[in-house]
Amino acid sequence: MHALPEDHTGVRIARLRRERHLTQRALADLSGVPYNTLIKIEQGRLAATPHAVACLARAMRVEVSTVVGQPYASELRADELDVLIAPIREALDIYDLGADPDVSPRPLRVLREDSESLCAAVRAGEIKRAASEVAGLIEETTTAAHAQAGSGGWLVLSSLYRTAYDVATKLGYGDLAQLALARMDWSAQRAGDAVFGGAYQYFRALAYLREGKFKIGQRLLDLGLSMIGQADASRERDVVTGQLHLGGSVMAGRAHDEQEAMGHLAEAERIAVRTGESPKVLWMAFGATNVKVHRVAVLAELDKYDKAVEAADTLLIPDDWPKSRTSHHWAEIARAQMWTGKLEASFASLLKARKAAPQQAKYHPLVRDTYASLEAAHRRLPDTFLSYGSWLSARG
């Protein structure tokens, strides 16, 4: 019995390929993905790497989200998350209407505290809470920012737009994430804050990373580094600079440029010595731990899965590290372990990803595709394996 029938990236790749009247050999030639690897991906025996997904999407001229199947509409509907998307879209659309006479915003200090609380909720994996509250806070803060003098309101609004981006990204709504980023840039410009400007370029680059457009992504990271260089010296500036380098390391790794990737990692490591662990500075989780986590990710992007697993084995995640980042890390480890034939260890890592942040793991393409690849070998896995698939595909 298959727990996730027809629900993996390989099935969608095969369907999209046939719709374009392409043979497996033709698609392999067009994309640069090895023929034997493509066959295994379509059969669900191997989880498609982000690099392979991006190459195949470009070759078939579709969005990466189409290939990975996001957003997962049925599951979102069952979890009552889909109904929260429309209010966020509406809140993002009132940015330039000025103060709403029907809204009486609370003091800016309170709005700032609520904004920080939502940032913390996202990092704790509480996506539903963040999705439920962010639209109302955006509407209230939009009025406050237009009505009050100074940059404070615009900075709080930038943070709330960033939370909207986080929610949209984690639930698979790429277009909404792009809109939230545009609003974040708009409000950051009104605040005149170079640090937020640099952070915006980082998030913008990640959008291109997910779409496999590495050259544009790297240009955006370079722009972000240039912008952040104009900010006054501060811990916040160092954190964003370091995070930009971490983004650059993954970007280069996914483009299979090892020298560039390792150069970015080295620079981020140097900065982390100065900043120390800074998980709550702009909620980027920057520090030595994140550098080590990114090293594992980069090795996996370079298809050095054995080295990625080896690096992960020596990495200890602090108990107080953001659960969302911890969950993503375990998902990446699960993929690397699957590719090295460590099937039971891979499933154990998927369980850890779910335990750390269940709402995030359920909607993470890497979790779902790694599970689908393990499914073919489920006889060698514990009885809890199929129940995990039932959880992923739950529809109420």
C-alpha cells in the first residue's frame, strides 16, 4: 500500500514531460540531468535535488512550484490554512491608501511587540498562528505608519511584511511571497533603513534560488552586500552581511560552484566570530551554528552527500535554536542520508523534522519528496513509516 499515491515530484515531472511530448532521453538532454537519474526520479526511487528540479523546470518552461506541486491545496484546506491566504492578500493591497479612518491603531510600542511575537512564532514553527494574525496587524500598522511621523511605523510594517513573506513561502504561495517582498521594500525605503534594505535583497535572492535562477540571485546578493555596506556599523549590519554570505554559499552550491560557495562560507564564519550566536537579531538565526548548518546544506547541494552526512554527524543543534531552522536542517539531512543509502537514518531524520516543527514539515517539498523516495523501500523501514505518509496526506 502506498501512503502517498501519485503525490511526489517524479510523477509530476513525468506528466509534464509527456504533456510536452518529450521522451526521457530528450528531457535529460535538454535539462542536463543524467538520464538514469531522471528515470529514478520519475519512478520515485530518488528525491529530486533542488538543482535537478530547477534544471528540469527550465527545460520544460514551467515554474518550480508547478514541478513540486505547491501549494498543497487539499492538505491546506483540511488544516484550515487556505482561508487565511485571502486576508493576507487584501492586507498587502492597502499599502498606499493612507490612514484608514475606521482604524484606531494601538501605540507603536505595542505593535512592535506584536510584530516581534509573530517573528518568534514563525521561528517556533507556529505557522497557523502567524498566518491568522499577520493580516490584521498589517492593516493596523499601515494606518499607524501613515498617521505618525518618523520611521518607527514603517520599520514595524516592514517586519510584518517579512512575516507575511515567511508564511507564504512556507505554505507554498510563491506569488504571495513575491508581493510581500515588494511591500517590504516599499516600507523599508520609507524608513530609510539600509539594514532592512540589505535584508530585502537577501529574501529576494532566495526567491530566485528556489526558482533555480542562480545568476540573478547572486546579483541580488551582491546588491544586498553593497547596500548593507552603506549602513552604520552595528551588530544588525554584521548579521545581515553574514546572512547574505550564507545565502551566497547555497546559491553557489546549487549552481555547483564549489570555490565560490566555500568562499562565502568562510566569510560568514569570520563574521560569526564577531557577532556570536544572534538568533533574534532580525530573526535570521545567524551565528556559528547557522554557518555549520549551511555547510551541511552546501555539501548536499554539491552532491557530496557522504560528506554532508559526515558533517551533520558532528553538528550539535542547541536546544534553544529556532525550531523552523532545526526542522529544515533535519529535512536536508534526511535527503542526504537517503542518497547515501542510509534509509532508516533518513526516516529517523524525517521524524525529527516533524517533531521540531510539524506545521512546517508537512508542507515542505523536501520532506514530502524524501518520504516518497523512501516509500519504495518501506519494507526495510519501521511500521511507523506508512503512518508518516498518512499524516503528510491527511485531508481531515
